[in-house]
Amino acid sequence: MSTARILVVDDEADIRDLVQEILSEEGYAVEVAANAAEARAACARQAPDLVLLDIWMPDTDGISLLREWQQSAGVECYLTVDRAGDGWDANVGVVGSLFKKPGVQVPVNNTIAFVCGPPVMFNTVIAELIKRGLRDDCIISTLERHMKCGIGKCQHCAIGRTLVCNDGPVYTYRQIKTLGEQI
Ligand code: FES
């Protein structure tokens, strides 16, 4: 089986380096890009299996780059905001409302869902993903909101016998269910 390729796009070098180090240790082939131009070049060389894309970047922001890939590379991208400002031309509504849009499908045999946000969003989106047949080990989220010191001292992040800062903060939904965490 070939190694999955991940492209990390972030203008902050510290974040790029950290994410690259973590993912490389997990066995992924990781390429990094500091801006949209480098990301375009990396994708032109070889399409990655996954892109981790920063939104706030100085030249072309992540949303604009996504829209560009939507036009040129056939990437399906559905954007939504709770409240739209001037100039917003994508969906307005909670994340769960995207499931009701025509054409939105979740190909369960080929999907990993990364779900990050407030508990109310998490619960709604997870319920929808499960209803559509996604396995709970293919749903990934973070419990980072429980953390304070981040170094295993304050116990603020304790859920049962688990310290989120040491053992997480990223968990599959299958793991989260075993923690007894009310999310
Ligand atoms: S955040 Fe302090 S112990 Fe985990």
C-alpha cells in the first residue's frame, strides 16, 4: 500500500514544521507550502491525498484557493457561515444545513470526516454522518477546549482517567464515546 501524501499549507513556519513533524512520525509523506503559489506548484507536481489548508494567509487566502481548486481541479467544496457579511456568496446556515443541499453526498467507503467546532455543531454533524453510514472510527475531532496548561499539570483536561493534553487532543469518535464525554 502506498504512503498517503498530505500537503500542509500555512504561512506560519512554526505551525508548518510542527504539523509536518507530527504527520511524518505517523508515517505520512508530508509536503509543505508557505503560500498559495507554493501550494499550487505542489499540487501540480503530484495531487495530494489530503490538504490541510490555513484560511488566513497573506497573499491568497485559503477560501480563495479552495474556490480556485473547485473551478480548476474538480474539488467539491461547500462553504457556510452562520451569518453572512457583505460579499459572501456561499451558503448561510449551520454546518448541518449543508447535508440538505442538492448533490451533497458522503461516500462512506472513502471518507474521513474532521469535525471541529462547538459541541452543538459537533452533535448535529456527527448524528448526520452516522445516519449516512459513516463508521465512528472515520470521524475525527478534538477535545482541545478542555485544555488549560497543556503539559499534564493542572488536571483541567481530565476526562475520567484520560488527560486530553497528554492522550489527545485529537480522537476518533469511537474513542470519544468510550471517554464518556458529553459533547
Ligand atoms: S491541560 Fe493541564 S493537565 Fe491537561
